[in-house]
Amino acid sequence: MKPQPPSSFKPQLTVDRLQAVSSWLLEELYATEDDLSRPTDSGYTRGCTTFGRQRSRLMSEAASGKYPWLGLCNGGNDLVFTIGDVPCRFSNDDPSNPSKDAVLTSNRYQLDFMEFAVPGEPVRFCFVIDRGYNGAAEPRVVFLGFTATNEVACRWVSDTVRMLRVEGVQPLAPSVPVAKPQVGPKRRDSGEGDGATEAVQ
């Protein structure tokens, strides 16, 4: 069966909300790549920092109060946040062949939600940051909803457009007045004539 849009099962999972969460996850990934570009950095240092920043960003956005639909169940490393009343997790993984617990297993904060499972409907949700084969593709976020039997029932994919980071309001540089240049013929007695002119004299 072809996966359906998440909102067809849970109306709270609107495209604009999924896109907002995805943009935060991607912004932190891009920022980490930009910041950790020294020869002493590796996939490990970038991976740990990316995860930590993504986790902190989701916690910060939930605590800001700007998004009434965004909540926080668990602030530990096994972070669980809610969109409406739907508990979600995130992972930097391969959505077509996941290997991390956030994608593969249910967190204790997701179990209550799963008690009301309807066969064939998703009960476990995860944002998966996909880097493609060998991490060479442009990153995107794939949002997956799994049934109680671990089948993918719903799927949504973010845009891959990279947004430029702008820290605060960037003021324009002040204009600098420039005087009108003084243009006139060179005087022969100024001592600045070229050799050819001197030879003719």
C-alpha cells in the first residue's frame, strides 16, 4: 500500500508544521557543517554536534511559546516532542534503511499514544534527516509514520532548499561621500612627462 500524507491520519500534522520542524533541523545541520570544517573535524564530531544542536533547537522552539501546536514530552537525549497531541522523534539516519532507535523503536512517551492504535494507521512518528547515499546528496527531511506492526503508513518529504543564515538585522553600510575628481591636461613643466614627450622636446 502506498504511504499516505500524514494529515490524512492526523489532521494536526499539517504541511506547514512539518515544514517548520524540518527547517529547524536542516538549519542546525547546515550551521554545523559550516562551523566544523577544520581538518581535525570528522563525521563523528559533526554528527554529535548536529544532533545536540537539533535537539536544543527543538527544545528552544517549544519553550518559546511562539508555536502553540509544539510541545515537549521528554527533554532527554531520547527527545520526544509533540505536534498537537502527536508525539514525534527525530534522527539523522537513512529513511529507506534506518538503523537508529529513534526510527526503529517506540519511546516510553509514545506508548500511551499507541494504546489507541487502529490497524493500518500510523502510531509512531519520526523526522528522519536524509543525506542520501554516502551522505553525498542535498539533505532533506523525510517524515515517517509507522503502524503498530512497523509498516510505513504515511510519508512526507521536505524541500531541499538551503536557506542563508542571517544573524539579527543586518544594517546597510553607510554611504561615503566622494568628491568630484579634478581632471585636466598634464602640464609639461610638472616633471611627470613620459620619455616619448621629452624626446620630442
